[in-house]
Amino acid sequence: MKTTVNRRDWLKKGVLSAAGVMAAPYLTYGAFPSQPISLDANGNIPYTPFFKEYLPQSPMQPLALAAKLNANENPYGPSPMAVSAMQEYAPKGNRYAWKELYQLMDKIAIEEGVKQENIMMGPGSSDLLEKTAMVFFQNGGNIVSADPAYMSLIKVAEATGATWKPVPLKKDWSHDLAAMEAAVDDDTKLVYICNPNNPTGSMTDHDELIDFCSRVSEKTPIFVDEAYLGFLDDATKKSMVSLINEGKDVIIARTFSKIQGMAGLRVGYIV
């Protein structure tokens, strides 16, 4: 028997669930308590950095996909070793894994060649991008990035109070680093670079980017999103992470959601 659910009714029923009752007081708020949320014409809740909800088109009928290309998911899933580790630790899921967290941070620090104090974990890298935007732009300012770019950090920056200064990509779809440097002014609080870039999949020359980050980070912090770097054969040679030990004001984002095939597990970090 085929069942369809109206999204508005689905939302209302969800709010009446045990968890929904607890969340109900917050569903009426947007970015700030004075700005109530209202559903759009399609029954969806509009974007706000403090409450994001994407109602499924058909929650009762999930699609069977071989690969979800617009999310850059690894269709093969995590490695057998990772699956085995998950199965081993799943029965211990009732305990907070602080010990395991710091062990993971130690291993990541060794892999990246930095100190553990340089590592911050998060539920995927998107959350860390958005938290960075909230911290940097709570008092305004502008953010410089390529256009097009991955918009998560930028959208939250704008919602928090920032002005976006988009710089068109060059004809080969690489970042126009000269134009981006020229766009930096006294109000610029962050430069955002996604490399390889999303949604174009293009790379910016490593040596040029190292030079750019090294120099421009003396003026303003630079956030380099390397979520897709793992798809490269020589990924470690293309990273900007070496700038950390040089004392440069840069933030590097990584995620286990892409090449490692762990999108649903929500594990990411920044260096």
C-alpha cells in the first residue's frame, strides 16, 4: 500500500513526538527570537544559521541511488577495516568516547604533522565552517571568496552580519588569486578558498596558492577548505597544512565524508 504524507502534517506530527515536544518551543524561532520562522510556499523551513531543516520530498519512499554526485559521496562506502571498527564500538555507543576522541586527535595530528592543540574536531567539516563564520562575523566585516564557491561558510557569514565580496574564477576555473588579494581591505575578516573547488571541481596551482596564503594571511586569516583533496593521488603534496607550523594565520578543513565514505557518520576537523 502506498502512503503519502503532506509535509506540513509530517512536520506537525514530528513535533508531537517525544523528541519533538522538547524541540517545539524552538521551531518558531529564526536566527534570532524576534524573527519567527514561517514555512515557504513549498512547506519548507527557510534557511537560518541557527536552525536548518530540509524536509524530504517523500519521507516514506527513500530513493535507491548508486551514487549521489551532487553531494560528492563515495558510493562504495567506508573501508572494511572502518566497518569492522564501527561494529566493534557500536555496543559502547552509550558512553561518551572522550578517550577515543583524543586518541583520534593524536593520530590526526601525527598525520598532519602538527600538534594536537592545532586540531579541532566537528560533526563533518560543514559545521566547523559555519561555526567559524559565526565567530568571525558576529561584529560585521566582509568575506572574500571565489564565485562560484561552496556557500556554507559564506551564507552563514552573511546571515551573521557579513558582506560577501565574490571574485569570479578565471577562465580555467581556478581561483583568481591576484583579484582576491586586491579585494582584501581593512574590513576583511576572512578569505575563503575551497581547493579543489566545489562546485567546479577545479584546482588552483599549489605553488601560487602557498605563496598567496603565506603573504595574505599576514593581513587577514585564510580558511582553506580541503574537503575534496583526498580525491587526488598526491593529496598530501597539495595541502596548505604546512603553513600551520610556519605560524601563518590559516585554517585548514578536512572531512571523512568524501573519499573515506563516511558521510553519514559526521566526522570532520580543522587544523
